[in-house]
Amino acid sequence: MKILLTGGAGYIGSHTAVELLNSGHEVIIADNYSNSKPEIIDKIREITGKRIKAYEADCCEYNQMKQLLSNEKIDAVIHFAGYKAVGESVEKPLKYYRNNLDSAITMIELIKEFNITNFVFSSSATVYGDSAPPCDETMNTGCTNPYGWTKYMIEQIVRDVSVAWPEFSGVLLRYFNPIGAHKSGLIGEKNNGIPNNLMPYITKVASGELEKLSVFGCDYPTPDGTGVRDYIHVVDLAKGHVKAIEYAADNKGAEVINLGTGRGYSVLEIIKAFEKVNEININYKIVERRPGDIAEMCADARKAKRVLDWEAKESLEDMCKDSWRWEQNC
Ligand code: UFG
């Protein structure tokens, strides 16, 4: 298939581009580079040795995207493009609602116009709110921040479109906590400024760029008191997209699928694993809880196995090793 990746130069998009190319698909990237760099396209070429075409384009701009779709005969779209900083979304909710909803609606309008029936959307486990883990796809949803609500609303839009457009197939992928990087060390997560997420912060402490990691709270009802999350290697996550878009091509309707490992690790377990596998000491201190955080989040990953024949393969050690390799290279 010829697959358009919106936001394809970003962290998850670039890894997905590599896996799609390695699986024999053709990839077209559309990115406005608001949170990524055009150089990533060359890295994807370098890793795969394959041809890839990229457009500098904004998914909110109907005419730009229409031009792209007129130039290329696209079979399927994976929509990654969107803002993703939880904290910023609380401070600037309209920026998030405008951009994330506008880009998704524009893309869905256009795929309807061009009769492109295969669609995959980057959703997030954040839509489970603080439901008791492990979370399966039938559980109630609700969010705690505007970023999360944009994911929730776009999921609903896709479900509604699937009712009104019987030929349409939309897969809503709920990501848990992606970490790690490609084993080549050529692509990974790029942060402008101080990272908000755990693993990028750990790697910056390891490199000496940041002095000390703050562990947010040690009094959660978890085995060691620190927050537990379902960390998933970004390459596993990318492979899940290959399965999802191939599933969309053979099916109709809207389908929600978790992409997680089904196994949670605490903050202290992550620090210890990172220290052990990379033989580096991580300087940390325990501080107050971070507002908005939940104790535990973990996927019920059985539906992905059943429906997509996909499951995460990489270990926590791989995630820690690959994150550190990328940090040293980037
Ligand atoms: N943590 C620290 N110190 C830090 C950063 C994080 O102790 O400097 C802790 C958090 O308190 C939490 C865990 O590490 O217990 C993971 O935190 P992250 O910020 O890495 O990830 P979150 O689970 O908070 O959020 C992530 C994504 C969201 C997404 C959500 C889905 O950032 O975009 O997972 O569940 F919505």
C-alpha cells in the first residue's frame, strides 16, 4: 500500500515509517516540522535504504493537504500529527483543541473526498483517566486534561464517521508509554528543552545535561510507592501500526485497540533497570507527587494479540539500552 503518515517525522511516526518500509509498503510523509526536523527523513532513508517522499505541509491547511492527495494516489492514512504536551495543554487548551481537532477533521474530510477508506489514529491510554488497571478497550473513558480530551473527541469523531460511511475502516490505537529508540541510534525522541517524561529525563541525567531526576511521589498504593506505567518499546509500537493499517485494509467500521505490553514497572524499577543495563548511576531524589498523575496505568493487551496478531517483544533492558544509545547519538 501507499501510506500517508501525517506527523511522520515525529517520534512514533518516524519509527512507523521505518517498519512500514521494511514491510514493503510505500511511505509518504506530511509534516509541518513544528516539533520535528526535516533531517529525520534522511535518517529514515539511511536506515531502510528505501525511497521516501516528504512534504512540508500542515494538516490543518485543507488546500495544502488536498494538493498532496491529488499528487499522490494514497491507499491509507495514519494520522499522528498533533500536539502532545499534557502540561502545556492545561495552560493553552484552545491551542490544543484548535490544532488537534482541526487537523483530524480536515484529514478525515479529505480522505472521504478522495475515497481513502483505511485510517489509523494515534490515540492514547490517557483516555482511560484513572480507571483501575489493567485497562481493556471496553472500559469507561474520561480524561483529566485538554490533550487527553482531544484524543477522546477524535476517537468519537472516527466512530461517528464509521457509522455514516459504511466502506470506512478506522483503527484507534491507544498507546501506553512509548520509550526506547531505533537500534541504529539514528532516530529517537527529540525534546526541545527540559523533558516532561520519565525516560528522556533519565537519559539527560545520565549524560550530565541535567543534574538530578525528581521522582514524583513515593506514597502511591503501588509495591514501592512510586507510579507504575506500561512502558512499550517504540519499535514494537511501530510494528503495531503496520498490523493495524493492514487490518484496516481488510475490515470495515471503527476498532479500538490498546498497544501496550500488559506489564507495569514503577519509576524506581525503571531507574534500577537503566542503571544496571547501562552501568551508569542516576542521581535522583523523591519529591512531592506531580499534580494530575495517577498511581498506576497498565494495558490489557490481549485484544491486539487476538485481532492484530501483534504483541510487544522488546524487554525493559532493550528499552533502557536503546534510549541511552539514542541520547548519546542525538
Ligand atoms: N515521573 C517522575 N519524574 C519525572 C517524570 C515522570 O517521577 O521527571 C514519573 C511520573 O510521575 C509517572 C511516570 O514517571 O509515574 C511516567 O511519567 P511520564 O511523564 O513519562 O508519562 P505519563 O504516564 O505521565 O504520561 C504519558 C504521556 C502522555 C500520555 C500518557 C498515557 O506523556 O502523553 O502517558 O497514559 F497521555
